[in-house]
Amino acid sequence: MTIHEFGTEHQQVIVLVHPSVVMWDYFEKVIPILEKKYHLIVPALPGYDPETKDDFTGVEAIAKELEAWLLAHGYCDISCLYGCSMGGSIVIRMLADHHIKIRNAVIDGGITPYQLPFLITRCIAVRDFLMIYMGKLGGIRLLTKAFAADDYSEDDLQYIAKVLRFMSAKTVWRTFESCNNYSMPDAFDAAGTNMEYWLAEREIRERKWDIAYIKKHFPHCRFRKFRDLGHGGLAVSKPELFSKAVNAVITAKKSSCKNGMQGETNEPVKKICEAVFKHSFRCRRA
């Protein structure tokens, strides 16, 4: 795993973990803003680094590897651990491991483990794999169909196609199989970490299972919705807002509102959960 660092002169550390089907440069627009105030640590995850020929291993293994690197370099007190989608899965696992002091955590559309029978989870993983791998083989035309719901621009799709060209079939499979089914300890306590789960307005239905999981296992977590965005779009399309939101998480005192949807709406999470649970399951993008 290659680690990129910026703003090393600053004391407060932010770790940024990217989603799938992108590289670490997913954060290229927010790095120049945040590095003026924070020490940024941005890992290039296995299987998503064109400079290193390796494959994605799994959520548990990557969480362990990142924790080991941070501890080995003396970063045992993290101001904010952020992860988007697949990166959110790694954040969740690191919170459960509790090997590092994490003062604040942001899970942006993070993928939680399915609570479904083994056979069903494998069928879902096969479907997701085929969707992405056919995009890899078929190029922009098939990618346009696969990612149509997220309103990606032509440049975005060209970027995804570039990443898919060097991604192995093993990485594509392991990404979905692991993000949907990674293990969690039977018992863990992350109550000491100030947490927020971020939702893009256009992904709320797809996150219904994830919302329920977070509410059950991290009852102190706050939820925040961002309007006019699709899955994983905040850092890319609104870097200023992303940076302000991360800074607000770090600097704000813990709120007494545990399950209120904050940010751009005051709708309670319970109301949103009831609404999205009425819809059938749709693919969770990792």
C-alpha cells in the first residue's frame, strides 16, 4: 500500500480513504484546501494503484495494514478518519478494531456488511462483479448504462474506464465480495469517537440497509444529507463544501442529537428510513 502525505507540518491528522473504481487522486480537489490546516494521509489502496501491480485484498486486511502503517509511523491519535463507499467499509472496520485513537470519523455512503444468507450474498456479489467487469470489457458505452443513475459526466466515465483498464478481475471481484460481506467483531465499542454518516440525496434508497446497520451498531452516530449529489460526489464536485464539512466535524462539539439528519435538512433519520424501506433493494455501489 502506497501512502501519500500532505501538509506534514501540521499536527492534526486526517486520513482519507477513497472509494472503489477510482485512485487516490479522487481527493485531488480537496487536498489543496485541507493541507493548509491539516496533515493529510491518503493511502492508494491495493488493486487501485497503477504504480503497484497488486490486487485488492479485503476490507479486514486493508484496515489492518493501514492501522499497522499508522502505528509504525507514530500516528496513534487521528483527528478525523474519512472513508467513502468502499473506504467507508474500511473506516467501519478500523473503528471496530479500536487499535488507534480516532477522535472523529466520517463514513460517506459507506458500505456495511450484508445481514443475509450466504447464497444470496454471493449472488449479489456475482451480479455486481458482472456489471463492473462488463463495463471494463465494453468501454464507455456499457459504463454509461452501468453508472447512469449517478449522472457522471463524459470526463468522469473516461476516468472510470482508465481505472478499469488496469484493475484485475480479481480486484473487481474481491472489492464487491469483501465490501458486502466483511467480518466484524461480535462486540465493539466506538462510543468514544465522534461519528457522522454522510448521505448524498440521490443515494438514500440505496443506503437503506447501511442506515439500519449504522443505527444499530453505532447508535451515537449522526446522519447528514447533502442535496443535489449522487453517490461519492461530494469530494469531486463540491470540494469547498467537503472541506468545510470535514472541518466542522473536527471542530464542533459533540451534539446531543444522536439520530437526527443534520446538515441541509432537519428530517429525522427514522422518517427517512421508513420511506426508503418501502422501496425494493437496489445495487450498492462500493
